[in-house]
Amino acid sequence: MGIYLNRIIFFLTLSGLAISFYLLYTYTASSPIVCLNSGCETVRASPYAYFFGVPLPAFGALMYVGIFVLSFLRTTLSKNQSGKIAKAILSFSFVGVAISAYLTYLEAFKIHAYCLWCVSSAVVISLIFLVSLFEVRRLDANSA
Amino acid sequence: MRIPRESLIFGGITLATIIVFFGIFLLSGQSSSKAPEAVDLVGDGSTMLGKKDASVALVEFGDYQCPACRAAEPVVKQVVREYKDRIKFVYRHYPLPSHRNAEPAAEAAEAAGEQGKFWEYHGLLYENQEDWSKQSNPRKIFEDYAKELNLNLDQFRQALDEHKFLDKIRSDKKAGDVAGISGTPTFFINQEKLTGGFGFDQFKQKLDQALAK
């Protein structure tokens, strides 16, 4: 069971990585070939798209890289250590969900436009959070 | 050291995902390139240059605040210069929602057009894009351009105040939406969308093809 849950987390993390790297690419690609007509562009043009000069997808990418490494690490460790890392993933993804919720709130009420990629990432991190919550509870129940 | 089986599986999944991801990325660049026949890309009362009854129309959907449109502008000028006796060039507005000053800029260009100086004003907007793009209210700069072109300032102001050309601009944008464009600039030669770079040679090749038909 644990193997499968970690695989799900790992796979979701890969999707999140793909999304945030794609977004990061669109934020940094300098050559203006076209100006796109999309909610993403509206979001990107908003004052919330950068945090201290760093494009927001970079933070997303960092978070997913972190979970990616942790989730991979679990495959190499003993059960006991693996359980600790599952908790680390849970805390990581909790922070991710909180930030994503705030960003989605900004999209809805401040920017008035949605970026499909950003929303997808919010869904992915929420799923990671839910699955790892399930995993941690399962591990706790097993060790009790 | 023995690598756990699960680690190998994860490595495999990662590799497969990277391959799929790049595949999608490469394929996504190839989009369909025809507008539906029913869409009138030239439109009624659109501003045009060149030969009015030409069989070949080059249509640009542009946004004055879009850096890519600005980048394409010198090439468009060159194309118009070389082909003006054989084609008509039509400029239609497609102000993107992410560019807050694009729609007012289009209104200003149309207001100048009312006084016969659309293309002069159009050129000024692109040349000086950086000066007005980020302004919270670009109105004063737009009026300065009107003065520079010796327009009747009262008439110009009135057209902007009354949003006289807003309907026209929005109907241009609607035509672009119906034609399925995804950004600016988008060029059509008759109904065919130009894809893959906007260098002079790309225009030349497609225009010569269309003219030979």
C-alpha cells in the first residue's frame, strides 16, 4: 500500500514539476514571438507575478523539486526513516496548499483572470497533500 | 551497492515523463493554420493600405502594447512597401486583456484615422511603445502625438471621450476571436494563417504563392 501511495505522490510531483518548469520557461523566454491571449498572460502581467523580482513559478518549481527528492529518497530508506520523510512531505505540501490557495484567491478576486496552469498546479499540490495525509495516518496506525 | 527496485522504477517513471513532456512541448508549436471560410477577415471599414481591389489581402491582428507586434512592425512596413501595388494590407485591432493601455491606444489611432492620419499615428504608437505602455493614464501622451501630427485636438479629444471607435475595435477583436487567433501579432494571407516566424522572407514566400494562384 505504502509503495503505491508514494508512487502516486511521486507521479503527482512530476506533473507539478512539469507545470512549474513550463511556466518558468514562459516567464523567462525573452524573445517576444507573440503576445498570447490567455488568462496566464493577464496573471503574468499582474503585480503579483513576481515576488522580490523572482517569478512565482520558480518557487513552485523549488517546492516540487523538494518533494521529488524526498519522495525518491523514501525508496532507498528503511521503514522508520521513510515514515519521517512522509511527514516532511506532508508539511511541505501543506505549505504549498496554503500558498496556492492564496494565489488562487488573488486570481479570483484581485486579478480577475485564471491561469489554467497555475490552477492545475494548485490542484496537484492539493492532491499531494491529501495522499500524503492518508499515507502518514496509515503509517501512524501501523506503528501504533 | 545494490539499488532498490523501487528506486529504479521511480527513475524510469521520471525518464518517461521527461520524454512525454518534451514531446508535448515540441508538438504544441504546430497549430492549425486556416481561418474558417465564413470569417470576414478584411471586415467592413477596416483601415487598409495598398490596392483596394487586390485579390490578395494581408491582414494583421495587432495590439499596440504588444512587444511582438512592435518587433514585427519594420518587416510589415517593408512588405507593404514592396507589395503595395499588388495586395491590400489591413490592420485590425486585437487589444489583449493583459495590456491595459492597448485598447485606449487603438482608440487613439482610430481617432487619428478620422482625421486621415491613422498610419502616422499607428507608427508613432509602435515607435514609442515603451513610453506609454506602462503609464497608469497614457491620455496626455496620446494627445502629444496628436499635436505632433497637427491633428485637430478638440476633435481628437472628443472622439476619445465619447469612445467613438470602441465598438469598431471590439468588433475587430471579435472577428479575431472567431478566426481562432491565440495571440498577437497574427497575420493572415487571405484565409491562411502565417505561422513560424515573421521575417520578410516568410511573408514574401507566402505572398508570392498567393499572388501566383
